[in-house]
Amino acid sequence: MINIDKRPFRADGGDISTGRLKEIADNPYGDEEKCRLAKRMLALLDEVEVATDACNGWQIKFAEADERLEAAEKRIAELTVENEYIRKRFKESDLLFGKNLLVMQAAIIEWQGTGDAKKGLSWIYNTLFGPGELPDEEEKDAQAYFDRKYAPLDEELMNLHRWFWEQREAERAAAAGKGE
């Protein structure tokens, strides 16, 4: 549809107001053709106004949707970075755990190969000494030290195991609910 409200209504290029169109349309003694054209013009102007209002409403909705989309994309980017960080930290922990197992295995091999437990222990000592993880020299009871230090770790491990178990059960229940 063309923008009729942007084009002149009169043949000489001049403009005519909506009020004048109403006068012409409502004049019972005026030219019948002019009356019909004026009514048609008023109807078209009403249609343009309704369409413009609808368009403005959609523009507002699109702007709001764009804002929500930008916020969602920003959050996704943040979560992607956080996810990568967590993956790297997990990989680091896994590698450190593997390294420590390897050190303990090497210590056993050294002890069995040489018959000298001190040489085997040096593998473990050097691994702990590097990052400053040696126990205090005042510690004398190994089992008491282990029990005291391991208790909070064991509690956290149990909480993690419980969480993983609950997740697995929830997934099973969801799968059963879907009929899988």
C-alpha cells in the first residue's frame, strides 16, 4: 500500500485537512462523488493509523526481544567461559591425582627394586616438598593425622557421591516418565 498520508489530496498539490475531509463526507448537499471519495480517504487514513499503531507495537516487542536475546547471548558467553574454566580445573585435578598415583607407584618400585624403603620414600617426600605440602614436624601419630585430615575430605566425597546418585536417579525417573 502507498503512503497516502504523505501525498497531496488536491490536484493542485495542496494539502487538505482531516477536518475538511469530514466536512465534505458529512455534507448531505455536497457532490455525491466528493462525499464518497472523502469517506474513502477517511477510512484509508483510519486504516493507516491502525496499521501504524500495530507496527509501533511490534517494533517495541522486537526491541524487547532483542534485549532479551542480547542478555541471553551474554549469559551463554559467560557460562561458556566458566564451563571451559571448570573443565580445565577438573583436568588439572585429574592430572595431579594421576601424577601422585604415579609417584606412589614409583616409590613402591624403588623400594622393591633396591630393598631400601628410604629411597622409595624419597619419591613421595620430593613430591610433597616441592609445593610445600609436608606435614608439620610435630605430627607423630600417622593414623591420627590421617583420620583427622581425611574426615572432612570423606564428608565432602560422600556429599558428592550422594549428589551424583541423586542426579542419576532423577535422570532415570525422567527417562521412565518419557517411556524410554
